Amino acid sequence: MSDMVDLLLAGAAVVVLVAVTVVLVRGERRGLVGLVALLVLAAGTFTVAIYHHASAPDVVLPDLPIAASSPAAQGLGTATLHVEVPMGAGDKYPQGAIWLDPPRAGTNAYTGDLSLLCSTPGKTDHDQNCTGGDKRVWTVEPLEKRALVSPATGDPFADPAACAEGNLSYQVGYLELVAGKGYCARIADRIFALRIPDFPVDQPLPRALNAEVAVLG
């Protein structure tokens, strides 16, 4: 509001100055005293308006709410994702699949980046493996050839360097899994860590396998 008043005063001062100028040009002299009074009045009004405008404090606008950004990505090797992989029903070899990017269980036991399979030594493809008190051997295999796998050189969940290229022997075949051990998987130029904390003991057949996955790069 004060800015508007100052603006009106400045406008009035300008009008007075214009009027005085016109009077001088037309030669309509009203006396030296009156002319000086008008000039002083106009200049004073204009000066006051400019002073008020210049000295007025800056208006401080309230801080606008800032929209929350998406959560920051976890640092390399720090985010451990838990994935429950169901075993396919009716298979001679209980099997499940896991996708790595993003990490999640596959809806088809035979389709995914990695296949997790249970077998019993000495039993054939026609026998039901891993049933009852059978010995259970768990393996991981890139069944669809979309990934390469290798044992890690350490714990990749604590140290991503455990999946560094120079120390690994990636392969497309299956690897036998050891509970609690870290493994590395590579898809193109992306690296993932895999770990099975423990193997299921439910009978007569294992129903699901809990896996841990970390995105390393």
C-alpha cells in the first residue's frame, strides 16, 4: 500500500512540474514568488516520494514449501533387499527364479535372470528330488543365459570390491550354493551380490527360498 501512495505522490509531482514548464513556455508569468513556490512544492513532493520508496524495507515473502524429492539411492553395497522366491509346484526339482534388475521373485519358476534349484544326489530327473529326508543340494544357474555368476572373493554386502572383475571367474553354468556365502552376478555392465542366509527345511518339499540381493553398480 505504501508503494502505491509513493507512486501517486511522484505522479502528482511530475504533473506539477509539467504544468510549471508549460506556464514558462507560454510566458504566462504569475509572479516570481508563485513560480518559485510551485517549483519548491513539486521538487519536495517528488523527493519525498523517491525517499519513501528507496527507504521502504524489502518485503520478505514466506518460505514456500519444497516438494520432497525422491529418496536418495543407497550407496554401493549398503542396500540389502530380501526376496522370497517360491519353489515351483509339481517339479521333480524344486525350483524358483529371481530377477535382479530390480531384484524380485520371478512369477515363472523357469524364467528369470537366475534360477535357484534343489536337487538330491543319486536321484534322476524322473524322481522327485529334495523330498522328505532327502539330502538337499542348492544351486544357482543363469538358465536363460541372461547373467553370469561367480563366487565372491569376500562379503560383497560389506565390501563391493568382493565382486571386482579382476578377482572373479564368471561362468554361465550352475554353481553350488553355500548358506551365508556371497556370490556375484553380472548382467551386461551391472553387478549384483547374492546370498542365501539359510536353506529351507520344511517337508515334504521346500516351498520357498529366502534370498538377499544387493545392487553393487
